[in-house]
Amino acid sequence: MSKTPMRRRWRAAPATPQSFRITDEMWQVAINRADYEGITVSAMMQHFIGRYADGEPFDITKREYPAGPTQSVRFADEVWARVEERARREGTTYSDVLFYFAEAWVEGRSQMPTVVEIAHEIRSQADQDALQEALDRAENEGTEGDWSWLEPS
């Protein structure tokens, strides 16, 4: 038996590109905004499609699209199956769903969570965990505990 550790290959979930109609102008605005925010249009779309697939309510309506250019974004097949099922159930199409999120994001009606917001949530949870730990320690030790970490620095 070899003593060399086996390397495991990381494999992403199978993902298939999904195309939807969007004007060149709107697509370029989406790319510019993504560049400005330090993300990709694909990451933005995956974020919102994930929320849609998980059942978050959105007011998406069926619409007509003029012939024109299409763009593609890859989504995990498992997530995409849920998107298609929900769109079918609600009487829309996946193109309606994709266009809705692209349009809402470009027009500023939907926001991606920022690194600052995510870091704040993590910090808030860390503070709550630290507070609970201090309270538990004080209760178990019968002391008042060290509360200096709560004081502003």
C-alpha cells in the first residue's frame, strides 16, 4: 500500500448553460455594474436564482420578448430543475425569471449582499456567541466574568 496520500478531485455540481433574451444595452449595464461591485453577472444571477428556487416570493409575470440577442448563464442542474418547476407552476417561463432578475438588478430594485453586510452578520453572530460563552462561564464559575471585550476600543 502506498504511503502517498490520494488526491481527491473536487467536482462542481453538474451545470448547464441557460440562455435568455436580453438587450445588448441591458447586458452591458449588468456587466459594468458587476465589474464595479467586484462580482460577475453569473454570480449575481446564481444568487437570485437560488433564492427563487428556494421559494422566496417574487412578482414575476409572463412577458413577450422581441427577437434579439441572448446571453447564457450556468446554473447547477438541481437548482435549475426547481426553477423550471416553479416557473411552470406559476405560469411563467424561465426566460421571464432570468429577465426579471437581470432587469431588477440593473435598475437597482434588487441588491446583492455586500461583503460588509456579510462581515457584519458574521461579526454580530461572533459577538452573540462570545457573549453567550461569557454568560455561561460566569454562571458556571460563579463569577462575574471578564466583560472588557464589550467595551469600545
